[in-house]
Amino acid sequence: MPHWGYSIRQLPLRSVKASGRELDISPKDAREICRAIKGMKVTEAESFLKDVIAMRRSVPYRRYRKKVAHKRGLQGWYAGRYPVKAAKAILKILQSAMASAEEQDLDVDSLYVYHAAAYKGRVLKRYIERAFGRTSPWNRVLVHVELVLSEEKPR
């Protein structure tokens, strides 16, 4: 059984951690969602993710924005998408962290998303058959997502 660490070095005093390991979601979508929810209150982040799943609000794409269409309602940004599958996975992790916070007697309404990170995990190597007996790689990158909720507002 592997031992998973977190990319955050120093945790605030009253905080909870939750992570999703080797999720089958897009690493680019997960990174942009984590960037969007970092610094939000937990209740805001939860409603934001539910709106993304319902395709009412779009996630601003700041790094991976080539050929991404304009979306309405992005404050100060122009490119965005509705990454539903990644939003469902991150919402599940956020709700897990909120349940851990309730278990540790923290006030959920006063928590912030202190740290949110997504990075690449294992690569599932697959191949697709082509003409004349050839093959082409068709790899799938898995994703690690980690969230830290804290009563302290992030810098």
C-alpha cells in the first residue's frame, strides 16, 4: 500500500485534509477548478461546483485557454468551460473534507479552502490498433487532488 503525502508543507492549526488519489478525470480541468475554488469559503465552493455541474457557471481557464470559447459571467476573464466530470469528483472530495471538519468539531460555515492542488498521477498505458499491423499509444493520465480546509483565510 503506497504512502501518499501532501504538497502543502505547513498546515494551519485548525484544519482538515482530504484527497482523491488516481482519479480518472482530466488533469487540466482539475487544475483549473482547484485554482478557481482556492480561497473561497467552503459553502461558496460547494455551490460553485454544483453550478458547474448544472452548467450554470463556467470555470475560468487561465493556463489552458487555447481555442477555448468565451463564456458569459467570468469576472475579469474571457475563456471558460464546464468540466462536469472533474467538478463531480472534486465536489465529492470537498464534501468528504466537510464531513471530517464536522467530526473534528469545526464550524463548517467559517471554513475556507486553504489549499487546493491537482497534479498528475500514474499513466495507464494502452494501445489502439491501426492499419497494416501498427499500433499507436493511447495513454490515460490519472490525477491526484488534495484539499485543505481551514478557519484561517489563505494568503
